[in-house]
Amino acid sequence: MVFQLENLNLVRAEANDMKELIEYIAKSLVDQPDAVKVTEVVGDRTSVIELSVAEEDMGKVIGKQGKTAIAMRTLLSAASMKQKKRTILEIVD
């Protein structure tokens, strides 16, 4: 039983790391880092990370032709492969 609880805490820590990764990247890109909000919905095999920034910073997070958002999603995907989970990044208004 203790082994299972330790594994559960490890999974939560790794999921929290991905949330912190997105938060760190977003706060580094925007002019108003205090307006950055990151929430996470965790499922069995899939997690959804929702990123919200100030309206005037939306273009900085998305980037030209969406390249910054694609790069963030690529990093998130690579980080979540270790857990054998799928993590989706949604940038919300």
C-alpha cells in the first residue's frame, strides 16, 4: 500500500513539473507575468494544461504563424512521454 502511495505522489510531482514548465516559459515571454494563469485537468492517460495570459500578451505566447505555441506543445509532449501520458496545451482567452 505504501508503494502505491509513493507512486501516486511521484506522478503528481511529474505532472506538476509540466505545469510549472509551461508557467515558466509563458512568464518569460510576456510583459505581464502576473496575469499568467496555468490550470491542469488530469485524467488517466491524458492531461490538459490550460494557459491564460493578458489579452495584449496573447500574440507573444502564440508567436508568428503559431511557432511559439507549437514549440511549447513540442516541449510538453516530449516531457510527458516519460510518463507514457498525453498532455495537451490549450491557450485560452
